[in-house]
Amino acid sequence: MKRSVNVIGVGMTKFAKPGASEDYHEMASKAGRAALEDAKVPWGEIQQAYAGYVYGDSTCGQRAIYEIGLSGIPVFNVNNNCSTGSTALMLAKQAVEGGIVECAIAVGFEKMEKGALGSKFSDRANPLEKHAMVMNDVQGFTQAPGAAQMFGGAGREYRWKYGTKRETFAKISEKARKHASNNPFALFNQVLSVEEIMASEEVFDPLTRFQCCPPTCGAAAAVLCSDDFAKKHGIVNPVYIAAQAMTTDYPSSFEPKSMIKMVGYDMAKECAKKVYDEAGLGPKDVQVVELHDCFTANELLTYEAIGLANEGEAEKFIWEGQNTYGGKWVTNPSGGLLSKGHPLGATGLAQCTELVWQLRGTADKRQVPNAKVALQHNLGLGGACVMTMYRRN
Amino acid sequence: MADLRFDNRVAIVTGGGNGLGRSHALFLASRGAKVVVNDLGGGFKGEGKSSAAADKVVEEIKAAGGQAVANYDSVEDGDKIVKTALDAFGGVDIVINNAGILRDTSFQKMTDQDWDLIMKVHVNGAYKVTKAAWGHMRDKGYGRIIFTTSAAGIYGNFGQANYSAAKLALVGLMQTLAIEGKKKNVFANAIGPIAGSRMTETVLPPDLIAALKPEFVTPLVAYLCHESCEENGGTFEVGGGFMGKLRWERAEGELFRISRAITPEQVKASWSKIAGFEKATHPSDITASMQPILGNLGTAKTKGGNELIDLDLALGYEAQAVESSYDERDVALYALGVGAAHDPLDDADLQTVYELHGEGMKVLPTFGVVPILNVMMKNAREGKTIPGLNYGFDRVLHGEQYTEVKYPLPTHAKLTHKVRVKDIFDKGKNALVVTSSTSYDEDGNEVIYNELTTFVRGAGGWGGERGPSADINVPPTRAPDAVMSEKIPENQALLYRLSGDWNPLHADPSFAKNFGFQKPILHGLCSYGIAARHVIKSFCKGDPRLFKSIKARFADTVFPGETLKTEMWKEGNKVIFRCRVEGKEKDAISNAAVELYEKIPTRPAKKAAAPAAASAGGGAAAAGAGSPVAMIFSAVAHHVDTHKDLTKIAKVFQFNITDPSAKWVVDLKEGKVYEGAAAKADTTLELSQSDWLAMATGQANPQKLYFGGKLKITGDVMASQKLDFLKEVKPPPAGAAASAPVAAPAPAGELGEFLPVHVFAGMRDHIEKHPELVAKVATVYQWKLTNPESYWILDLKNGKGKVEEGKVDKPDTTMELTQADFLDMSAGKADPQKLYFGGKLKIGGNLMASQKLEFLKSIDKEAAKAAAMKVTAQAAPKATSAAASGAGAGAGSKVPEILKALADRLAKNAGLGKEIGGTLQFQVGDHKFSVSANGFAEGLNDKRDATLTFKEEGAFVDLVEDASKEQDLFMHGQIRVDGNIQLAKKLGFLNKLV
């Protein structure tokens, strides 16, 4: 019998550009302590820790956790590309849900280098080989950053299919900047106009520089517990996880060859379906969404994949402003990966942090009115899509 | 835009008294047409008759200053209606078949009368009116005919079975008339209107009827009837403000080989292709419809097979090379597995199992079968099969085995195996499949060759070749020269199977019982190894290194515990042998022989980086050190030498150059460049010598070569991007090229480059010798070769036939392909069918005539060569220089020519620009121009709806030449689109401009 799982504490560091942050263990322990403080739970109560990061030698998780406490508890190091943070979250949730522990912490962190993502190991099979071959067949390779080619190519394919304007993609970034301007934790607080975004240097048509998430350093954490544990600690009406699912690639990611499918459209579509089914709720019941806008193109695709917009109608959805305050949903109130930043391991937990604040009504200027149900979408190529639905009564 | 007028045109509108017909009549009259308003004046169910309806419309027209006469005949008397037009206005230009009635009822309740009446009015009526007008229109060379079909016919509708049938019958009629009338400028189209009329007002709600006014349908009809409209054979849905053309869509479909029966199970298995529209096409005429079937005519010439074996797929199939390795432990385990060293003190035997033996370890030659069998077993376990061999292990018996070692096997090695299906024989009920495998050592030297003959139960019977049947290696009648007997220990099979053949039949008693054996049986290949040991002991003094090859047929089962007797006869360098189980008169191994070397062969020396021996075959000489390829690589070597930081790339690139072939390694782990094959390459690049030279000298862009399919990259594709440094490679400084001698590029050989001019000379020669071809083929072929471009005429229709360079006015069939493909095709290296279906050979006009080119295969190669030599002597210098200039050089200059043609085309056909539905701005290099409803305009258009920016002129030229599709160019980033991207999908007007 699955147990209900509550998110009783969250915390994150202000995201910073590479070179301007503390070292990973300092960021991670700060975020972890903030989450514990938020939960009003002492370190001694934590029975397991899940530490997510992509770049770093083995057992960085311990190094980070040891800054909080040396209690000898199990520490698991988690790596799942850009969905690392929510993968750690999922594992912690499963431990509580399955009755293994009463209280666990998930910490995600990343210390990134300047410039685009690259492969660190050149002497072995590239995990994205299959994906790269699809791209190779559809559009070939260029010198642009790999991820931008992949998501940009998906954007091209979408444009060709539905006749989308290039400006529509920029419009998403404009919204992200606007949202981030109210988020003190975000990397970019300055708003940008569609024209400025369009005028930034082209990375991979239709993507310009301001439509690509920046390399970022930062950390975030969440404390999860059972109902019994919450009761015992006098925690009233916490945010809880109403549903959660992870999907990995289906055959459609590779055949027939489609850039949209290759970058995880069907993973997201299936994942959303699982989450909606498990929660018994649909997109209409959700008010606020944090979704994986690593590139504007992916935010646009995700609207359709997770059912916010009908297939082919994302452009209309965007220009009608259905993705921001006053529209049907507020997507990425935090500024998203585009503007808040994207420290790979931390992103999934930073999304969680934002949504918990939103459901508690403590998101200050970013507060989405009447937020009762929140949805999180975190995607890693390679691949894994993790989606989580949060509720608060 | 000026009004579309119909002055002096005579139009017949049937059913013109009400609804749609009335609307058409009033409108055409208002634009100057003289109209015959036909209406029987009956009810919409076909009852009654009066003149009132038609008269009323005629009065209305006249009142507005127009000309019209009424006609009250039934459409079944179509000739009378047409006569009214001739009498009143002296001709007929437009027929609008609009009259119709309804007799709606469910099919269950439908009477014959309901059916017949609908057929009469709609089908017969439209036929009669049109037929009566047809001759007049053809004579005059002008006519526009409209048929009125219906959504009920196109999609079906409850209660309208009769009406649906009749309405779609009209589409069929229209489509054929469109074909028959086309040359006489008599065009036919059909409309499926949705309009509120007397016929529909009973079923549709009033507010919908209001939106479905006939006036929303008439403008389309009017345009289709206008002289400026070139539309012919179209079917349109129209109404409520919507107008759109319909067409047929066909699923990608499945092409079954027609040389054997097609089963419903195959149909079911292919259902997604038969019924799925993901890769749909839109055939627009019967030729297009037939296309897949024509393809099947070619593939019908099958080599044979059945559902278990497909010779077309399997025979000659070469699997991708696989690597495996073995060491001393594997060697020793095998030797023990075939019974070596029963006596551990037997020194010769000990050498085969003991790696620290003072004389060195020696490998039993039959071990040569183990690595490849392990690879095959592994493939089988992983489900990797050979295409066309669709049977399981349950049908297979190991029939014969041949193993040859080229030099004494090393005690450990890393091997690369190449497997090929060599032969497939039809033995009646069963089949024999012969698989050959060649294993190469790390230096690329061939070390083992195996042939595995499997007997496939129940897989024969397609009537194919039976293969060799006479027994070879039959023992002479004299007493054997040597005999050896050996008791096989009871546990021998358990030991042997550790070398890789894990089949439970050799270990599991219950499994063996299920196969009808009283206990697990010995592996045939174990007996094989034992027999080989006997030969070595008897004739090689125990030294396995003199052993060359062994061939054996597995004739009967051997059980562990039995005693195996090998009888041997020495015949020259060959030892013929047979094996029998002691006490049995039946051969366990028959038709068997071992070949011996006279002296122990030595392992070939490791290939040095210096010139390769002429191992690569015919063209190897040109690829030697003095060749242009070697020059370039020595320059690369120099560059790598002087740029040590390149080793940071840490990748090994294998270059396989073809035509002529050469292999080179650029090792950026060690910073070495050498000729040969790398032990382990990260990335393998394969391209022709000329492309490599072009690439290395900066004349060809690797990206382009890659997308053009001329550069194949396997392995780590990403790593190939790191080869950018090649651009910086400079020719080696004089004297610095000690590593590889630099010579001037080799002069062209005696024949020079082989060019189309030579092939066509061969054709000409052939036709001169076979004048009967002209009458037989009776076709004029236009060849268009691209890259570089040239045109050739092959006239097998007129006079004595001719072959010459140039273009012909009216070819029956056009064939378009690249020069390289053409040369391959004429050399028999490429199959025209395959080129055609791979989209590399485009055939226009009479497709069937392309099948008549079979005779090309029978061209006498020697005579062609002689004819070609003659041509070479005259024209080689010119031709060679033309070829060398390449496609790229000409591309830049092509744009102005294209633009001129485009302006021309748009001026001649104003409709084309309108079809775009907006203003398209182009930027092609420095050329700026726009295309819109107003035609072609130079410069930047302020009213542009979309801008297409072509990064390279070549991409634009490719698009015009239909060498690339707009979507591909867009996805590859060759076209950037700003504004309304939908307009970028309407570039049909560019097609084949030049």
C-alpha cells in the first residue's frame, strides 16, 4: 500500500553564473539546511539522503551532505542528466511512499563550466548516440552546441509543420524574463523585449542566445515525510505529492525519425498521462506549472505534450497569454530554466521549491492567485522525463 | 484586378430555375454570358413539370439587361437543351450540369424506382447534356464543363445510397473527360457544393441554410468556367465561404514480391504500411498509380526462395565485420575438448595445452573454427539474423565444415571476422546454405577461412540450383596408409562445449531424449578436431603448423564413450580420411580431407606505413605513395607532427578511400598518420579519391559531401567534426616530406577518366551493329546527367537511330541521374531499378519504355572499350577539363539564369503567383527578389509576408533543380524563413526552371 508523501521543507540558493558561485558542497549544504529549517526538522530525523548532480567525481553527494551532518545515513548519488534533481526527488518519495523511511531529503546541485554542455568522456559510447543519429539523419550536424541543435531542430520541425513564426519562440523568453524579474533567486532579473531577444546572436535557427538556458551554478533541496511523521511533528496541512511518474524513451524517439519526438515529446506526453491518471485530475485542475524550458522550443512543445494546448495550437496559446498571469495557467513563474538558470542537478528540486512556495501562498510578487494544484515537468535527454503533481488542501 | 467577363460566351445551366442553378445563371449573365436556363419546373423529388421556374429566371436576367432563353426539357433529353443554345445563340461554350433531384430513403427501403430515377436524372442527364455539347466544344477548341457532385458521394451519407452512387459516378465521368478534352482546350471540373437549396432546406436548420447561400458557391463555378482558368480534372468542396480542392491520397503501401504467393498473414503483418498514411503519396494519374507495380516487374526476377529462405536477400549478404579475441586459455581448453593430451607426458600434445612449454605453445588448426562459431552463436543469441534466412535452429543440421589456416594460428589474437552467405542450394525438400567467413588478424592479414554448410530441413523446393552433388575426397580402394583409434572419454562433450557450443543436446540427457537420442551426443566439430589430431599425429609428426585445411561431412552421430577410428590415405599433399565408430560400418565423418603445407608458412610481416603492396586490387597502383592521396596524407602527417596539441582530440580516424581504394589512419591519440587499417578506429570515413582530394584541397565541403551521401561516416559521427583542422593543412614544404615521397600527381591513364562520352560511344557502336533495335524499341530517350551536367540523346525510333550529345524536343522518356551513377550503371555496378527506387534515377514520360533499355546490358564490353578509346583519343582533354570544373563552380552563375526563367514563367502564367497567397521575399546570396500575385519583382518588397534567406546559392539551385526538397533544406538550416512559414511550402513555381 502506497503511503501519502508530503513536502514539508524546501530551500535553494540564489542561482549564479559559472565562476561566481561557491563550491558545490557549500551550495548544496546551504540549500539542504534551508530546507531543514523550512521543515523545522533537525538533521537527526533524516533517515536517507538522495544527492543529484551531473558533473563531478563520484560521491560528491556525501561531500555535500557531510557539511550538514555526519550521521552515517545512506547517501545515494543520482545522475539522470537534466532530470537529475527530480529523479532524486522521486527516489526520496519512493522511499517514504514504500514505508522504507519516514523522512528523507533530496538535494540537487551543480557547479557548471562556462559555455555549452559537452561530453566529458570521449573514450566510450556517447549515451546520446541514438538520439544524435536521428538528428544526423534529419538535419545533420553543425558546430552549434549539441543541445541547441536538438531542441532547435525540433523547433524547426514544429515550425514547418504548423507554420509558427520565429517571434513566437522569442515571446516565451520575454515571458520568462518578466517572471524572473520578480524572483530574487533567479540568475537574470532584467526584462527583455521580443525584439531584443530576436536581435541576440543566433545559436541555431530559430533559437537566439536569449532563448537558450544559461550554464548555471546552484543548489536546491526538499524534505519529504510520511503523514505519521508530519503529525508527530505538528506539521499542519503540508503540500503533498498527488502523483508522480517517470518515463524514458519509447521507440518513437528514434523511428520514424522526428526531431520533436527525439527530444522527448512522447516521453512527456505519456508521463503527463500517467500523472493525470494517478491524480484523477486533468490540466484544467492545475493553476501553476514549472516546466522544462531549457530552450524556448521545448517550452512550446511541452505545452502540447502535457495538454495545456492542443496539438498545433501552441502559437495561439502563447500570443493569447494563456501561459502567464491572467491566462489559464502560469507556466514557470520562477522564470524557468531560461531566466532563473539551469544548474542541471538542482533544477528539478528548484522547480519543486517554487511550486511548494506557490501552493503555500508565499511566492510574494510571483504568487499565482488561488494556486491549489501545481504541476512539475523536468526532462533529461538520454532520456528521462519526470513529472510531479503537488496539492495542498 | 479586372473583372472576369463572359462576353460572347454561351452557357447552359441545367436546373437553372432555383437554388444553385439560378445563382449560377444570374451571375454568368450579369458578366456578359448568354445563358440557356434549363429547368423542368418539377419538384425537387422529380415530380411534376412547369415552365414557371425557368421563365422567371430568364425574366430576371433580361430585366437586368442580360441575354437568356428558357428551356423546359428534361436533362435526359440533353440534345434538345443544347439545340436551344445553338438555335438561340449559335453555339455552346459552358455547360453547368446542375439539375438534380433527391429520393432519400434507407437502402433497406429503397425501391428500384428510387434508384433508377436518381441514376437517370444525375448520371444519364449529365451524360446526355455533356455528350450533345462535347462535339461542338471540341470543334471550336474551347469548352468548360462543370459537374455537380456531393459530399454524400465523396464520403457517403445515410439514406442516400442512390444519390451517393450517382454523384460519385459524375466524378469518374469528369476525370476521364478532363483527360480526353485537355488537348482541345475543353476542361471539366466537379464541385461538391454545400448550399441551402430546395433539396436541403428540409434537413438543415434555417440559420445554417442562411450561411450556405448559393451565392457562396457560384464564384468558384464562375472562375472554373472562365477562359483564364487552367484547372482541369479537379474536384472541389465549396460552400459557406469555404473552397478547397480534393485529391487522392495513397498510403506508402507494401510491395510484395510477386514471384511467390502472397498470404493474408503477410497482408496483416504489413497493415500499417498498407493502411497507414504517414508516408503517403498523391497519385494524380494512372501512370503514377501504376508506379509501385512497375517496380515489382523488375523485382519479379527473383533468384528464388520461399518463406524460409529468400535468396534475393540472403545470397551474397555480407554481415558487418565483427571483432573477437582469444587467448592461451581458450586454445588449451579447445585442445582438451578435442581429446589432446590424454597422455600428459606426450610432448607434442602437451605443446597444444601448455602455454609455458619450452618450445612454445602450438595451436591446433581446427581451433580456427571456434572464434567464428562463437561470433555466430552470440549473434544468434542476440537475435541478429541474416536477412532472408528466416528459419530457426530447430531446422538446422551442421552438414559440412571447411577450415583453412593461412599461417600457424597465434596463441592469442584479436580477430576481425567477415561473414558472407556464399551459396544456397535447393536440394528438393531441403536446402543447403553455405556461409563463408574470413578472419583477419590485427594487421589486416587474412588468417582463417571457414565455410560452414548447414542443412536446412524443409526449406528447399523453389526449383533452384542443386549445387555440386558428386562426392569428393572418396577414399582410394587400397588399405589405409594410417589408422588411429581413440576412445572418447564419457565426459568429452562436457569438456568440448566449454569452447562455445552450449547446445543442451550435448549435455542434458532429457533434452537429448526429446531429440530421439538415448543420451547426449558428441559435437560433430569435436569429432572433427579429433580426426584432425589423428592426421597431424600420423603425417606431421605431431606438428600442427604444417596443417593447411580440413574439409569434412558430418554423416552420423558419435556418442561419448565410443571409440573413434580414423582411416587415412595420403595422396600428394592431401590426406583423405574417414571416421567410423568402432563396431559400426557407417561413416561418422565422410568425404573428408586434410591439406598439408610443404613447409610451415610464416605470418606476413606487419604492414608498414610505407606503400601498401598491390593488395587492394586493380586500382592499387594509383593509390601508392606517389599518388595524390598519399601526398595529401603526408601533408596531414606533417601537420599533425607540427601541431602536437591535436592529440587532445584523442580520436583515431580511419579513412577508407575508394576508386581506387586506399586505407589511411589519422591517429590523433598518438599523433600518427599512416597507411593501413587501424586496430580500433573511433570514426571511419569512406569517400572516393576524387572527393577526398576535393575535400582536402578545400574545393568540397565535407558537410555537403556527407549530405550528398558521398562521404560515409560510421562510428563516432560527432568526432568527425573535430577534423576541421584539415582545412589548415598546407602542402608539405619541399624536403620535409621524408616520411612519404611526394611526386607530381599521376598523369591520367591511357583511357583517361572514364566519362559518359565513352559510354555513349559504346552505345552508338552497339546500335550500329544492331539496327533491328530501332524498330524493336521505337523510343526516343533523353538522358540528363548531373554533376557535372550533360545531355545526351539516344534515339531508337527514327531512321537508323542515333546517339549524340544534346537535347531533343519531344523525347518519349527522359532519364535523369548523376554522372557517377550513370557510369556505375553502365559498368553494371549499379542496378537501374535500385537507382530508380532510391530516387537517384528519375524517369519522366513513358516509364514503360525505360524497361526496354535492357539491351544496354548486352553491349559488348570490348567493342565499347574500343569505341571509347577512339573517342578518348579525340576528345579526352576537353572532356576531362569539363569534368574537373565540377558542379560547384557553375552554381554561382546559375542564379541569374534561374531568375530570368522565373520572371518569364510568372509572366506567362499569372495564376502561379496567385497560388502563393502572399508575397514571398527571396534572398539568395546577393540576389534579392520577390514573388507574389503581381509576379516577379527584383529587390526588396515592402509588402513581403515571408522572407526566405538561402545561406548558399547552391541550395537555391538544388531546390530549383529538384535535387533537394524545401523541407530538408530548412531542417538543415540552408533556408531561413522569417514571417509566414506556410508560404515557404508553396515553392512549386521554382520547380525545374532551368
